[in-house]
Amino acid sequence: MRIYIIGNDGITLCCAAPATVNDGEVAVASKAELLAAPFSGKRLLALWNALPGVEKRRTVGDRGALIDRLWPAIEALPDPESEPDAKRPSKQDEVIAMLRRPEGATVDEVASATGWQRHTVRGVFSGTLKKKLGLTLASAKEERGRVYRVDGPEAYETDNRRRFGSPACWRAVAGLPAERLSARSVTPF
């Protein structure tokens, strides 16, 4: 059931009846409720003119006739798009999740899941996972081919700052002598 909350700032669509409405707002679920609502002709005209794709009107005319045209236009409004709570995980995160599974993953499985070529998957294993992120990959020959797994209990951290947390690490990463680098002057990222 669609419930519309009509207020000063427009029309809001709800799927369930709200417990309370603010001052100046009215919740309606049917044409009869819209007829009974305490909206003036000017307010209804403003609602009509604010709807997308309708011919703008200058005069109210008959209030009942305006509501007869307004209600189908309100019902034709599309449902609001739900916003995703969290962004989709990156392909790198998906690959790491596949390698963390007890059964591991083959190069072909990773390639089909990500849409990458086989040589790209091997490059990610070697360059990104092993060298940049410092993960240890173990491989074993099994029935389905060479299977790769993340070896050891170390966790993949999306925030690499934990890997480079101390100024001594910053010096090592930046390759600078200790006197040229302090914790305040340079951050690792």
C-alpha cells in the first residue's frame, strides 16, 4: 500500500503508515482522503504544477475536478529508488574473499568471477596481493587444477595505514633518512 505524505516541501511516498506526521503535513492513501484533506485550492494547484510531466495550470477551477486529475498523477509517480547501504565490493575484495574460502580458488574461477584474463589474475596474485598487500599465497595441485589460498591467519585490511603505522615504517616506505622525515611532515598516503 502506498501512502503519500503531502507537506510544504512536496509529496513523499511511504510504504507503511507513519506513526506521526509533522505540522502542516497530511498522510493520504486514497482519493477520498485527499478530498477530505484540508488543502486549499491554491495548495492543490501548487502540488499539480510541481508534478513532472503535467501541463501547468494557472487557475484552480473546481477543487473536486482538480483532485480528480491530481490523484491519478500522484499515483503514477515512480517508486523512489532505494539507495544502496554499502557500495559494491571491489573486484580485489572479491578475489581475496575467494582465496580466503577453505576450498580456495583456481585462476580460471577467479577469471570467470571477475571477467579478467588469466594473465591478469596471475598478475594480481603476484603484484597486488603478494607485493603490495603482503599476503602470503599458498598453492597446491588438486583435482580441479592449481588451487590458491591465502596462507596464514593474517587478515586483509582495507585500511593499509595499519601496515605503515609508525614513523619508522614511513621512513622505510619513503626511502628517506630519519632526519628528513617526521610523523608530522609526511603521511604514507
